[in-house]
Amino acid sequence: MPFYHKLGEIPHKRHTVFRQANGALYHEQLFGTIGFDGMSSLLYHIQPPTVVKEILGQKNIAPEIALEKNMRMRSLQGFNVIPKDDYLESRTPVLVNNDCYIELASPRKSMNDYFYKNADADEVIFIHKGSGKLKTQLGNIDFSYGDYLVVPRGMIYQMEFNSEDNRLFIVQSFHPIYTPKRYRNWFGQLLEHSPFCERDIRPPHELETHDVEGDFLIKIKKQDELYEYVYAHHPFNVIGWDGFNYPYAFSIHDFEPITGRVHQPPPIHQTFETSAFVICSFVPRLYDYHPDSIPAPYNHSNIDSDEVLYYVEGDFMSRNNIDKGQITLHPAGIPHGPHPGAYERSIGKKDTDELAVMVDTFKPLKLTKQALGIEVADYDKSWLH
């Protein structure tokens, strides 16, 4: 995160005596990244965050790879992923590499019986359908349609849904998630030409502090294993915290599009970045306004990156016969471009109402068995007619 935030009660100076009303010390915890060199926050717990009563076991949850290497343009019907009650069981990896896992999920139930921690990866959870509350150690964040929820690795959380009709597009990142550096000055502040600013970013706003002992099940993902730990204290026992490392929400509806006289390249849509891939937001916007402009994207070659588009809403101007929740994969090394008729159809159009999320990876993506189960047949031949 690019700016400092705090919530609850904290002492005047860090690493100093901070006592509870009964005289006992609060227990300080540094929640940090990249050793002691990355973003961090200081948390103050009522009880130590280290008291484990039991480890129940572990199971392998690694993606089942169907295709290690792919050189074919493909499409997946994301809404064909079958809803499941449990949040973790509903998460379905479809495209993966060593830098990220791209997943679909349709959970019906809230996480009432356990907590979850991803110790491997930052998570970007895009809310396509549904609303509710992300509950974390550092406070709660309300979410609804169009929200990105950015959850840093190691954060203990629960997802609370308001209904059973939920659709999520999730990216697990094995590299830290940042706002694009070209949007920031040397202090980290988002600049005037950025398509969003700090006031659009919603940090935790509601700190729940639970002073409760008992048996609290926390499922922890590490190296594609899911471990079940039983802690002696409620994990949301934080009385206060401050720092730069915390979950936050950003709505795709708050992304302000950058436009020009002629067609602008995909980096203008960039929303998040890592050292290995980027995430972009395509939102409703005015088309290019040169009198001879062609608003549809020109054909281009993905020589160095795989391009994944997740279609959310609207009429995507460069594609024919696209449904909500559909995914397209255009692999590195071959050109792709608008579907037949889209190039010509776009001329003279004034605006578009499309809404989509794009992930461009610098390493090739592998397809899982679940991905092949929801594949659209003959998508690679769809430029023939």
C-alpha cells in the first residue's frame, strides 16, 4: 500500500510498554514483508498470536495441470463453475504458473466455522456477483459488485456473504501487489495523471476485537498444502494497529479511464502490478476522437506475455458472442486482434460500456483439468467467420 493508516488503540512509541486495563501487556507483532525491507504494520494483541493448541493435519491442494504448454487461443465459460457451499472448496484454479494462480469461485456460504490464511501469496479477489464483508485481523471492509479486495499474504480473514449467489475472480500472486509505479511520485503518493487516487482506496474501517479463549480453526495455505491449526485465542484479538501493510478494497467503478485521439495501448488500463504480471481494468469510456480513428484495438502480437481477459459486463467491442464470466487466453508468441466485423463495426462509435479485468503474465500459463472442463470449443477458429 502507498500510504500510512491506523485503527484502534496504539502506544505513543513502538516497541514500548503498552498495558491493558488489568495491567497485563498487550502483545506487539510486526506484520511485515520482504524480510524487514518491505511494507509492514504493527499489531497489538490482547493475547499472544502464537498459542497453537493442535495441528489437525494437512492436505495437498495443488492445481491439477492438464496442459503444461499451450500455443492455442482458448476461452473458458467461467459461470459454468459449479457453486459450492464452502469458500475454499469453491475456489477453482484454471490458469497457473509459478508467479500466479488465476481462479474462479462461486461460494454459497459465509466462512463461519474457520478462518483462512494464505501464507504463499497476496490475493486479489474481484467481486463479480454478490456483496458482504471481508473480516480480518486489522478490521472489516464492506464489499459489493465491482470491488477488488487486495489481501496481503499472511492476513487471517473470513468472507461473509449477504446471499448465496456469489461469483468471484481471484488472482493469487506469489509476488507483492503494488499500485503501478508510474502513477506514483518518489514519496509513494498517486500522481494527478493516475486513473485513481488514495481517496478511492478503502482500508479497514471497523475493528472487531475479540477477547475470547477456546478452539479456533485456522486453515493455512503454504506451498500448495492446506494445514489446519487450532489456536487458543480468537485471531481477531487486535486492539489497534498502524502501518502500510493491510487489506483494502478498490472498486473498478472508481477507475477513471484514460482516452486519446487514437486508440491507446493496454497499459493505460493498468490497475495493479507485480514484477511478473499486471492487472488491468477495462471500464465504460469515450472512444477515440480523431475523425478517422478506429476505436477497436489493432492486431498485436503477445511476444512476451500471455493475455487473459475476464469479461464482467457490457458489450465488449472487440469480441463476438462473449458471455458474462467468460475468459479468453491469448498466449505469447502469436498475434491476436478483433473478431471479424469488430474492426469495421467500431468506426464512428462514440463510447463503450464494457467492463472487464485483464491479467497479462510474463511467463506462460498452464491450463488445469478444471479449465478444460469449461472450455469453449473451437475458440481458436472464431476468426474464420
